[in-house]
Amino acid sequence: MIKDILDETISSVEDNIIKTHDNDAKYHPDGLGDYFYNLMLNNSSKIAQIDGLTDEIQTYEDLLSKCIKTSKAMLNLGILPGDLITPLTHNHLDSCIPFISSLFTGTLSAPLDLHMPQDEMKSLLDKFQSKIIFCSEEAEIFLEPKIKEWGIKSKIIVFGKSKNNMNFEEFLDSAMDDRNFEVYKVGSLSDSAYITLTGGSTGNHKAACISHLSLFNFIYSFSYASETNTTIISYSPLLWLAASINICRSINFGYSRLILPKFDPNSFFNTISKYNIRNLVLSVSCITQLLKVGVPKELDLSFIQTLRYIGSPLSKGFVGQLKKMLPNVIIVSAYGQSEVGGFLTNFDWGKYPDYYNKKGFSVGRPMKGITYKIVDINTGETLGPNKPGHLLVKTKFEMNGYFKTDSSHIYDENGWLKTGDVLYYDDDYFFYFVDRIKEMIRYKSWAISPHYLEGILGNHPSVENVFVTGVPHDEDGDHPVGAVVLKDGDNVEGGDLEKFVNERVDETRKIRGGVWVVDKDFIPYSATGKIQRYECRRKLLEVIKLNPKKN
């Protein structure tokens, strides 16, 4: 056990409530816009971005000039602090500019993604009433007729060529130059800085308002401070918090960002080898894709130092495969939420090297500025170590609510923010993620983790991809049911897969709803590579409705 539980992070543990010391960091009082503006001036000769497809390089001086021109062009249109703009584009060298310019002008960047459901996009655009939509050529083709149909009055600026709308280069030219510009200064660091989407895998997306204080905190949550010439990879769509944090951290530490339009497992290892990307943050979906592709035989990946996986838990089987593929890499899980503006825990392997192998599946220990408690899902009783329950937190870094949407439901009667996740902590106060409450399968009085059953099904030698959810049952509440994609050339029946699982679990966790073998494209993914569990469950229930007999 750790000898001193109370340390520079944990201040007290009373009645199973874990309190941490205040995060007393002195952040730039005028906000991120003024802070980044000065950093980019000071780092003007450093490389800010590299196009991973063309090798084109952009310095911080070049990037800053475009951000100033974009800011001036926005102000020339009468856009005011508090107004919204919406990037709707894939990653490229110019895609980050609207976000940075929003910080320079006090506007709010509220990105969307072309591949999200149309009804959600319509609903969000109607709420946002964005003054400008900065979109790709592909997005313009879809968007132009739709915003007329939906009654959206946003001005469209196109990255690329356009017959009907102003393109981005013309927009920059309308600013004339990058001189005589004054950056917007915030009244309080608690003011909203950015709007990010949250949810989507379990239901409709919600737009969370993230403060300057929250983004500042996340920037410093962890760093690669020992490295002076770091390049980090960027492939996440702009609508996710991870993408904006990637931009913020690169400016803050003077890193270079390697820009890729999307994640490609077939070229990924060659790309990071070419650019010496030593620290990786990957979704579980991206990792499973890489495990299928493998490492090219001639490639030496000994330069990789760390890999954090995010978004959902990774089964022990997959972690084992990953460590075998990257034997010298520190591999840990990262746990956080958009609603709290970033990480909730941190696994500091430098501070606790002896615990890396012992507690490798932990998501880490508490972080400064956050108070934690685990409560029983049914009774609300506050639980002690090694007892899974609902994680509730209090922190000054939490979001400023959902944009134009009631967010009171995410708090309990005492002001604790309900994460919606099931975790537990051990005797050393290392936390472990178990599942998401919305995804938990309720069999009689038992709560069953779909990820637990997915881990077992995924270990079958014929299974390539898997999804488990609950199907309603009149007497029992839910019965677990699975959808499985088989590896090419394999032929196994759903009943055999059901038997494979049931032989390995106790009576309460049996997959009573059966297992369905589905096509490769049956399991849908979000733009960031997460399984869209809400949509996948809907599709699977339709299959079961049409084919009530187990296969």
C-alpha cells in the first residue's frame, strides 16, 4: 500500500468523501485568447503544424497571421463577443483557425461534424444560430440546401473552392492585413470559451459550455515537459473536446501538430515513425483497428514512450495484445468527461512506478481541485474502497451547463455532478472504471456490464468485432444480447458463441438474449471511432424483432 494516502494531492478522506487540495495555479487573467496571442508571437519561428499528407509546414507566425485576419474579418461582419461560429470540416492546416480566432474575439466556437445524424445537426444549428459556418467543400454540398430548408441564416465560408459562397482565402483578404488588432480580454476566467459536444454514443449529443478556467486546467493536466521539440498527432474531428485540447496544448507548450484528415490504421505506424511521434492518445476503437493491422515488420517503434487510451475501457485481452505489440511503451487508461472539462483522474507512472504493473487497469488517482465520492446506484449510500458505484464529483472546472438546454438533471440535490459512470477505488485510492450507468444491463436486481461480456465474446478466436446490450424482457427487466462480426473466412453460429460466453460467466451474467452474427458494417461508429451504442442497440432490436428466434 501507499504509505501516505494524504499527500500533495489528497487533503482528506472523511465519511468516504475524498477531498483534494485546491488547484492554486495562477492562470492568465485575461483569458486564453490574449494568452495564446502572446505565446504565438514568442514562438513565431517554431513549426506549428505539419500536413501529414503533403508535408507542408506552417510556422506559428503564419498561423497567427491567418488567425488575426480571420478575427478582423469576423469583426467586420459585426460579430460580437458571445456570438457563435461553427466549424464543419475535416482536419487540415486551416481548420483550427476559427477556433483560435473565436478566443481572440470573445465569440464561441461550436463545431459540428458532417457525419452526425441530420436531425441532431438541425436541432443544434437551430440552437446555435451561428453567425458563420466554416465548412469543407464536401460539407457545403450537403449544407447549402439543408440550411435553407431548415431556416438557418448562417453565412457559409468554404475551405476550398465554391461557386455560391465566399471561400476562406477571400474571407482572409477581406481583412486587408494582420496589423492593428486588439485581442478580446475576458471579464472572468469562468466565462465560456468553447462549446463541445458530449454524448452521442448513448443518445443525442448535447452542447457543453466549457470555461477558460476549465481549458486552462486541462492544458496542464499532464504534459510532455521533458521534451523540447515534441510533435503531437491530430486526427480527431473538431467537435470533440480532445481536438480543441490538442490545439490548446500545442500552443501552450510550443509543440508541432501533425494534421491528418482522419485515422488510418494502415498507415498510422509508418506516419508516426516518419515524424517521431513519441506520445500517443488513442481511442479504444483506433487501438483495436491497429491490433488487427499489426506493426510492419521492418518498422522500429522503440521511440514511442507513452500511450493513453480514452473513450471506453479496453479489455484485458486487448491490453495484453497491445503490450505485446508495443512492449516498451507505458500504456495507461485516461478517464475524464466533457462536463468537467477534461480528466478526472491521472495515472502518474513517474510518481508511482512500482504500481504501473500492479494496477495497470486503473485510470489513476484523484486530481487537484476535485472532490469525489462513490455512491450505491440504488440507495445513494456513500461507499468505501473496492465497492463499485456511481461516481459523483464537485469541481470549479465543471462546464457552465449545456447550451440552451436544462442541465439540472446532471446534479443531485446537494450539488454533486453525476458522472453517469460506475467506478470504484482501491485501498491506495487508485480508481477503476467499470461501466456507464446508461449502458448497464438490468437483469432482475443485477446490474451487468456490457463491456464485461464484450470482453469475453471478443476473446473468441473467430470474433473480429462485438457489441452487447440489453433487450427488454417482461419478467426479468433486460436480457443481455450480442451482435458479432466474424473474421474473414470464419463460420461460427450464434448459438455456439452464446454457449462460449455462458460457460465462462456466472448464472446472473449469462447472455440470455442470444448472439446474432451480423455484417461488418452493422456496428456504427462515431466520427471519433466510438461505437454509437444508442444507434447500434436500435438496429439490433430491429433485427431481433424481425427474427425473434435465436440463430
